[in-house]
Amino acid sequence: MSNLAIKGFVDQITAFSIRGWAKKEFDNTPVNIRVVLNGHIVANGITDRKREDVNKNTGSKGNFGFYIEFEEIRCLLNKLLVFAQNDNGVWLPIPFVPGLAAFEKRDSSTDKQQCAVCHIGMHKTGTTSIQTALSKYLKSKQYIYADVGRTNHSIPIFTMFSENPQNHWWHRTLKHSPDDIYQYNSLVSEKLMKSVSKARFDNLSLIISGEDISFLNKIALLRFRKYLNLLFGSTLIISYVRPPVSWTKSAFMEEIKLSTLNLPLTKIDISKIYRTRYCTTLEKFDDVFGKQNVMLKIFDPSLFIDNDVLLDFCHCIGISRNAIKNKKTIKTNRSISKEMFQLLYIYRKYGPDFGHGEIAYKQNMTLIQRLNKIGKTKLSFSQRLQKQILQNNLADIEWIEKRMNHEFRQKDHDESLDSIDSEDDILNVSVKTMESLLDQIRMQGISLTTTVKQDFSPNEVAKLVHKLRTK
């Protein structure tokens, strides 16, 4: 079993030292300790001292105590934070014994005002715009955007709190070993530790944003909640919610874009390939954090300030326009075109698999970047297909409608002659699209003898797309 939890307390603090104990969940091996102040590590230590009281209370035998000395910081004692490292490499906060003398002057009202805001998407709801703007341009006297080495906190938070972080598609693709994940956790959790310490020092609330946080199961979310509760007075979960047809379409596109699995060669029923998951995605947050602390918002730009999801998000948590230096909406993750979707779908189905390792990951990202230059047609579903999607997901849609008190069963109104009705429509690539594909291949300096024709087979299309990946 992995020691994901750490028990312990800080029970004595002076101007020069700190004392306490820490114990792993399932064994008695030593625990690494760090003392942090204003985003800086001021001291390191390890549990190497006998604590008879801890042995008695836990029924264990071992050295669980720590005593760490540091340079005098008398006037800032109530700003210190102490962290212990678990077996996954994650630095977790250790609470202070209630009533500790050094904390008698702490302003409890300020503690309660400091909160953690956790934005969990959902996917394809302007998350990249929010993350990019807040990480680069936020200048607020109320909030700090967590720095974990990535603008999007999805992978760091998932890896830190999941009991099976190796199951995340990113770790699977790069073939990360348990040691790789330990080192990754150690790095990103140290960065988060410093951000948290900076927020606490300056009496700021912390913003965390990552769509894949919604992939954590309830047990992992309980660990995440405990982490936040030890550091902040409250936690607010925010998620934007797209209507079912719109979400299914976007999720389907994203799945094809980043899928590490080959599509089956048998014919696929598009209406069943991707189901909505409102209840399984969101209900666990209600259960863990309390429904009163989970804000669900309809993703509809017409309802946003200046049609801008960034301004809407900032308004929700009380960040003024002036706190964002660059108020212009940042669009860095535009939806893929129908033409790109067709080519990528065919490639995932008839071409080689995604592959594993860093080279395969970089190749696929390069392929997506190059295909992204092909086509401008908006991907849309036929009215028949939309109706089928709504029917297939009725129970889940009814759950989100009741949860948000909003009608979600409306269809998209962008049906056209180019709308997708079945898999046959995806496989039927136009001559113009093939011309664009061949042009992109030539732009990479690849010589071609292939000429445009009316009836490229899916296997032929997949082979041509593959040239853009490997060059």
C-alpha cells in the first residue's frame, strides 16, 4: 500500500526552532519535513527522534519526532508552514496544535477570509483563456494564481492526489515509471507549497484551475479537500457546464485529438461513442465539498460580461477588471475544424497507434499543430444525431437539469449540408480537404507523387496524414 496520508502535528515553535511529529499511514519509515515562509524553504528536517507519546497513541514503534532549527524569525512565526513528504513524493501540510502560543496573535478573521478557489472546467468551456490570463496578467490584492510549473493545473493536481496517477493519459503516453512520478510530484508539490506559503504570507486567496481535477475519484477528492482545509478557511469549486449536444461534440473532438487508443475498424454509432457524464463528474464535488460550495454556471457566452468567460469568472470571485493587466480575451485553444477532425479521425482509426514515450507524444502534438491549419468548416451534428444523443443520455441530462434548475435538452441550431449524421460522413473526405492535406505535406519539404483524386480510401488518407507526424 502507498503511504498517501501523513499523520502529525507541530506542537512547539520558538524564534529559532520548531518541533513536532509525523507518521506515514502504513509504515514507520522516516518522513522528510520542510519549513516554509513566504514562498521560501527556510529549513529541512526528518523524523529521527523518539516520541513515546506518539508511539503510545498510535500503537507504533519508531522515531516519529522532528526538531528543526533555523535563523531567528521571531516576528513572523505565525506565517510559518510545515510540510511532510508522502510516499508518492507529495509535500503535504502538517497542522499546528490548536492554541499554540506562537499563534495567539494570528488574526483569525483574516484566516477565514482566505479561501481556495478551484476551477475544474468543464472541458472546452474557455478554460485555457482563463488559465492563461490569470497566470500571466493577474495583479490582485485578493488572489494569487498557483504556480506549479504549468498554466493548466490538471496534471499536477491529478498526479498529486490520485492513488493511481500512472493511469492519467499523459503519464501513460510518456511511459512514466513510479520513480518518474515520484520526482514529478516532488517538483510540482514543492511549487504548490511555495505558492500556498506566499498566499498565506500576504493574506491572499489561492486560485487553482485544471479540467482534469474532475477525473479524481471521491477518495482522491477527500485528500485534496483535506490539503486545502489545512491551509485555507474555505474552498469554492467552480465549473462551467455546456449543454449536452455541445459538450458531446467538443468532448468527441478532444478524445480524437488526444486519444491514445485506436478506434475499432468496425463501424461506429456516433450517437453512442461519447456519453455525457454530468452526474459522475460533478456529484462527487457536491458530496465532498458540500453543494453550497460548488458553483455550477451555464456556459453561454451571451450571458457573460462582454461575452467573455474570463470576465465572468473574475466577476464570480470578486476580481475587478483592473486586476487583469491585459483585458483582451486570450483564445489559445480554438476548436478544430470539421476537415481536421475528419483527417484525425481516419488517422486514429486506420493509422498506427498513438505510441508511447516522449517522442511519440511530441510527434502527435506536431501532427495536431499541422492539421490545425486545414479547413474552416465548423463541425456540426445533424438534427437526427442530436436527438439520438439526447435520448441516449436522458437520465444524466435530467440530473444536471435538476441540479442547476435549467433546461438543457435544446438542440444546436447550426445544422447544415456539411453536418455529420453518421460515421460515413466523417470518412467521406472532400477533394478540397485532400488538396489542403497534400499542400501541408509539401510545405514540410516532403516530396510526393500522389495527386488529388475523387476516391481516396481511408487507408490511403491515414498514410498521407502519417507523413505529417513523422517528418
